[in-house]
Amino acid sequence: MWMMDTKRQSISKIRATTKPNKSPPPSSPATTMSTSSPSPPITPSQQLNGFESFHHHTHPSIPEEDDDMNLPHTSVMTTTQTRPATSRTPSGATDEAMERRVSAERRAKNSLVSARIIQGENTATQLKPLIQQYLLSNNPSACGEHSVTLLTSKVAQKSYGTEKRFLCPPPTTVLSGASWWTTNVDGQHDNATTAFYPSSSGALCTPKLTIHISGEATSQNGALEWCNANGSVIDNTSSLAATAHASHLGETAMSGKCVSKQLHINDADEKRRRVEVLAKIQLGNNIQLGTLASKGIKVISKPSKKRQSVKNMELCIHHGTTVSLFNRIRSQTVSTKYLGVSNSNAASGNNNNNAGTCFVARTGSWDPFVIWIVDMSRSPESASSTPPQMAHHPLNPDFPPPPAIALQSGISHQAPIALHYNQPVVLQCVSTGLVSPVMVIRKVDKGSAVLGGNRVEDLTGLTGGECGDEAIGDPVSQLHKIAFQIVQDPSVAYHNKASYQPHPYSAMTSSDWILPQATHPVTYLACLNDVVGMHKTTTMRTFVSTRPPTSPVSAPLPPWNTDISTYSNDLGDMMVSSQIEAAGKVVRKRRVSCDVIKSGGGSHMMNNNKFSMNNSNFGKAAAATANSNQRRRVNSLNDVPTRTTANMEGGNGGGGRRGSLADRRQSISSDNGNPVDGNCWTEDVSDAAVWTIVGTDSAKYTFWTPPSSTSIQQQQDDDTTLHFNNPFTRPQQSHPITPFPLVNHINSSSSTGTVLITGENLSRDLSVWFGDVRAPLTEYKSRDLLSCTVPDVSLLAASVVVKTDVEHPNLRKLPLLLVRGDGVVYRTGEMYTF
């Protein structure tokens, strides 16, 4: 008993001595930073992982411009210094160490930026002839220019739970320009790095990529596939070694492509609406080049089945924008094949008649295509003999010019033209300039059944189809399934519209649907294994329903649908979207109302003995649905004729429901009195001809570093030598090229002689150059704004790199450059015109 009491007393003493301190723990560095800083504090953990620290294109793992760099060190440590020493716990000591480390990093960054500013002032004269040589070169890659391009889709589906919906098309990183292979003098490289030994000086190693999605906890290492100058893949080790050595010596050019197929977006953050793909680049000499971000990707749960309004810029496909197309059999991701162009026998360049260039289907990579609306008012014969009116794409100087057969207007960010179903289009490869035949884009409704429009009598308005006499359909939406009908003779549509003469009774409409003209055989663009060919249809075109009678009896709205939706006066709201269910029932969604109608005349529904949907007689079911019900669901925009239409046909003037609404619908539901419906007939095209379309974006980063042989003798007593920053050839004295400054807009004021530059990642050590002429003064305003003084016009006119503006011969232009103090030159893609 005495022994047990002794043990209890000893245990109680131990508990008393180990009782935790109830004093509150010290605050984190985030709470001790000054509130004047616009950005969150940088912690050591953020420096170790550049991806987790991504915020507004800034990466704390590299030197960057912080608005709170000049804050005194005491302001950061105020809270911890005033805390009593007795209250410091082990976690508090760790926080203090982290704060000291963060403060030291900020001081180092401030010192580095200040040193770059001084170096930029002292070396501007020596840098000018080097920039002149670079800008005058016909081959900038031979002078050391490098480019990084990140290709992504504009929208991506979110994954829920344990599922993984990989991004389609997969994000692609392209390394181009001068050689990306660097010499590793120590010879130390891991097994995942490809290395060759062209000489005894060291190993020639390939760069390493780490790809990550912003907000995700995981990343993946990227595998680079190298191509030579003509675009063909280098698939054997000996050829790769020889080409890499020649590229390193500047004798040839090669590019690397990394396709990241295993990226997906989880549902951990419900509020996340946009993500970015981040590419972290490490050179073979172990120098961290930096982290670059793609354009923003809109996150969606699934493709919208609703008819999109043309005002929804993000979910519509527009004229002159890039798209990706892929074919997937039975929704199997392993069978996904992307439309591309094979250019193995042709030299690089934008030549539409390259020998050996053809469309192919690939599983490993994809090519972006510019989709153009065909201008049916121009003769195809004259368009084929007309040279391009533009030197390049109006929105991207790296893209080929639009083909002559394409619509030349409506290519702008401010007022883009939305693409609609049943319109004739062409596809143009971005890398080769190859232009497809003229095709009509069709909407795929269920399975492999496509929808088409009613025949239009009045051809003066906006029409589509292969013969120019078909009503257009809904706007084309992101990730929708579509099909391309190949037009046999594009001149038919031109001659039909050119020879059309309006008739006094052209406004009269038929009581039945009418099939548009068609050239047989009807063929569609199809994915046939790895070859892209044509698929001939074997079924007849059938109507999805009977056309609504033209003289409806006015009736009150039913109690279950008394709300009248507002209608937007745009082209997207002119169309009816009909969907076919498995039983052949026609369902019309989106803003519908019920009217009592008279049983109409004879049906134009074709006997559909051959065509079936899920083993059900589609034609009989649709006819029974249309004739059995006197109360029919109709689309409130298109199916109810207006007063004007009824009067023109000799019907009752009160045929329109609610006169004011009918009058308001006059300009929405008709085109010169003809009802417009783009989804009235259907035909089967097989799974091989069904493609998924999605818009794509590209973010290109182009920079140049002075050659390694360049050095500047500093005019000081110690005669030390300064070197320009070149991570590829001088890793011992180099720094990352990020954060990469981006220019979004330039505002030039002739009265004040200044230029305001708005963008991202702007810093104090940047100076503005007008070609080879440095701005007298560059003033840093913020990370998003720079101001500079324009040099004298006589200096700009005397520049050796000045060019005459092609569109305005009386004006001259110079490329606008951002030059960091250590010699890194960033191409902005902007021109200064004077």
C-alpha cells in the first residue's frame, strides 16, 4: 500500500512538471508584416516550393520586385521583439528563425535589384550594338533568342471524388529558338536527364520540366520530345546526340515538346473558377530558369447543353480563334485521337502547298487550328488566286495570315463573331499554314446523329449550308460534339447567293420543313485509325418533327408557365435547339411556352424505315408525337409566327400571341420574314466522324541574352569585369530570367512625351528600349505600371532597326523591348509607331 502511494505521488509530480504553458503562441509572420504591402509575405516554405507560392504570376523562389522591399527590418520583428523571453516556445523560436530568414531574403533581393539598376546604367552603351545585331538578324535563334510556349485549352472539366478527368487537350510546353542543351561541367546528372558527351569539356544535358496546375498539391515531371528544323521527330539516340551537338554549336535549330497527359483538377476548392498551368524549367547545368504560367483556364463541371448566347464570350467559339479537335470512341480516354498535321517532308514555314503535308490523327500530341468562317460573297476562284491581304494573323504575329476565302472582318478582341452551326468554315494549321477544304460545321445531338437547318428562300440574309440556302443554328459551344460535312463544290453557294433576285412574295413561307440542297455523296471528315479521311453517309436525311402550322389560335398561357422570359436581341437567340431522345421524342428546351394549335396539313416527315435511334422507329414516333397532341410545346422564339408573318400569308392578323411581344419578336425570330430554324433534320454520320471542339490559348515568352563572350570592363579602381546574365553559357554568374514581365497595353501621349505601359511582373530594374534606343528615363510605378520618356524623334528615326509601317507608309515603327539591368532582353510583341 505504501509503495502504491509513493508511485501515485511521483506520477502527480511528473504531470505537474510537464503541464503545458497556456500562454498564447507567437503570431505567424503573416500577422507581423506591415499592412502597407500589397502582396502576402514570403515564407521559407514558399521558397522551397515555387508552385505553392504562385500568386499573380510572381514566384517567391526567384528574385522579384516587392513593394515592401524597403520596409525596415525592425517593422517585421516588432511583435516578436516585444514578447517576453519566458513566453517563447519551441514553435516561437522556429517562427523567429523563419522571420529572420525572410527578412534576409528580402534584403538580398533588394540588393540584387539595386545592383542591376546600377549595372544597367553603366552598360547601356556596350549593350546597344549587341541589341542592334540581334534585331537586325534574319535568324534571331542563331543570336541566342529563346522562346517558351504553353498551349492549353480555354476550358477544362473538374474531377469529382476519386475520378480523374484529364485535361483535353493535354497542356503542351514547347521550347524553341536557340539551343536548350547546356554543358554540365561537373558531369553530375540524374538518370532521368538525357546526357551526351560530345567532347571532354563536359556533358551536354537536356533541360528538365516540372508541370503543375495552380492550386493542386501534386506535380509531374515532363518528358521532352525533340524535333529538328522541319518538324520531324528525332526518335533515335544517335540522331538526337548529333542534332543536339549541332544545335549547341548554332549550326541547326531544334525544338522540344512536352505533352502533360496526367493533369487533372480536383474539387477540393469549390470556389475555384480559373486555373493556370505552371511550367518550372531547370537547365541541364542545374540553373533554375524560372516558372512560367499559361493563360487562364476556365473550370467547368461539364459541358453546357443549353444554347449559349453570343454574349457569353468564354463558352462560345469565335471566328479567327484557335481550337483543338479530338475524336473519342465510346467515351474511352484511351481511344482519344487529336487532329493534327503531318509535315515530315516539308520545311518549316507557312506554305499552304507543302509537299507531304496532310491531316493525321495522333494520340500523343495535338495541333491548334485557326477556325475561319467562309465568306460566301467571294468567288472561290478569285479567292484562290488572291494573295493574303495581311502579313500575319491580326491578333497573333506568329500565326499565318487568314486565307483569302475566309471572312476578313470581325477578327478582334472587342467585337468577335461567334461561330454558328451550319456555317461553312475552314481549318488552318498554326504551324504549317495548311488550309482544309471548305466544310459545314454540324451539331451532333445524340450518338452520331447530326442536325441540319431548314431551307431558306431568301438568300440575302445570313445563311449557311453547302449550297448557301440553309438556316444557321445555335452558337458553337466549348466541348460540344460536332461534325464537319465536306463541301464538294464551294462555288455553288457563291453562285446561288450572287444570282438570287428578291421576289415580291419571297416572304411567304411553306407550311412544311424543306430540306436544303445537297450534293451527293454526302461526306464527313472522319478519324480512320491514324488517318483522317472521309466518311460517306448511308442513311437518308429525316426531319426531327413536323413544322408547326403558320396560323396558331391565340390562347392564354397555362398556369404552369406564365412567366415570359426576356429575349436578347442577338444572333444566338434566333435559333431553335431540338434534341432527340432515345424513343424518338422531340424535346425543345430553353424558354418554352405552350400554345393550342390547329391540326395542320400534311406532314413532310419522311418514312424512316432505315434510320433508327436505339432500335426505335424514329420517324413514326416523331410523327405520332406531333399529331397526337393538340397542345404542343413550342419554342417561344421561333415556332410562333408573328403578326406580320401571319398577315403576309393571308392569315388572321391576331395570330401572334400577345401582340406587343409578337411585334418585339419580329426582328428576333425571322430573317426578312422567313422563320429561322437550324435544327430541323438529322442524319447518322458514324462515331468516326464525331469530333469534340474546344477553344485553345497560347502564352509565349520570348527572351534574349547577350553572348557569353561579352564582358564589360568596369570603370573602377579595382578594374573588375562585369558579365551579362546568360544562364545557358555562364551558369556561375547567372540568375533566373523570371519573373517574366508582360505588357498588356501601351498608352502614348504626344503632349507629355511619355509612354505608360501596363502589364504584369514589372520591376524597378527594367528599362524601356525603343528598338536599339534606350529611353532617357524609366520610372517604376507598380508591378502593373511603368512610365518612360520617349527619346527624341531624330534619334528614333536614325535607328538602324527602324522599319516602315506596311499599312501606313508615312509612319515608322520600332519594337518595344524591356531590358533588365543584367542584360536580359524581353520581347513584348508591341511596336512603337511614330
